[in-house]
Amino acid sequence: MNWSSNSPDWQDSSFAAFRRDLPSLPRQVSPEARIWSVKMTDDENVTTVNAYLDAFYSGNLSRAKDLVADAFKFTGPFVQTESRDAFFASAAGLVPIVKGHRMLHQWSDRGEVCSVFEMMLQTPLKEGRIPVCERHTLAGGKLIAGRVMLKVTDFRAFMPPR
């Protein structure tokens, strides 16, 4: 897959909103995050995000949930939520098909961590990997916001036709 800015894959509509919003993305800070006085270093933030990703993509949603703030805001290609409970309720259907992830690149800056990885999927139709990018905002040692970007057609190729 070619990910250069001129490739058809990058022009795909699943990335259009991300590319449009990229220069002006606001820092999302919930009221809950403002009351925490704990300052996390970039290394601690990366450690927290990696613990979350390891738990989530291995199907251990209870461990992943412990690393997420109550007021967690999530935006993804299939669902947007305004709370931790709503996010994990929406993610429960992924547990049987998600079989792990393999980190490709990750960076951190001022309370945000961006991770590019391959998500491993296994369905009755097929098994394989798809590229995913997740951006997380952290405060007080917890994830307070998350955004997932993936090519929707790649994901749907694992699902039986409706």
C-alpha cells in the first residue's frame, strides 16, 4: 500500500477528515483532566498508551478500561462516544476478531501519543493485518481522548457481506 500524499490510498475518504482537520486540531482537555495535578512525562505517556494498546488488542478490555478516564472522548470511523462506558460497550464486538497488534512507529509530544501499527484480525472469512493510526491525549496518567484512523474498506474486507 502506498501512503504518499499523492497516492489513491491517502486520497481515500476515510482519511479526508483527518487530513482536513490536521492543522487545526484542538487540544481536547476535559474538566476532569484540569483538576489533576500530576504531570506525566512523554515516556510515561508512551508507557500508558502501550499498556492500553496491549490490553485492548489482546481482548483484555477490563485492563484497558482501567487506563481510560471516565470522560473519555473517542472518534473513529464507525463510532463516536463521549464516555469510557459508551466506548467500551461499542468495542465489545471486536474482542472475538482482534488478535493483537504490531507497532510500526510511535511518537509523543506534550500529552499526546500517536501510534501507527498493524491490527491483526481473524474472522471466519479471512485473517490478516490492516494499518491503523491511533492518537491519544493523556492527563493524570489516563487516556482522556482517542482517535482511530484506518482504511474502512480494508477493515470491511474481513467482514461477511450483509
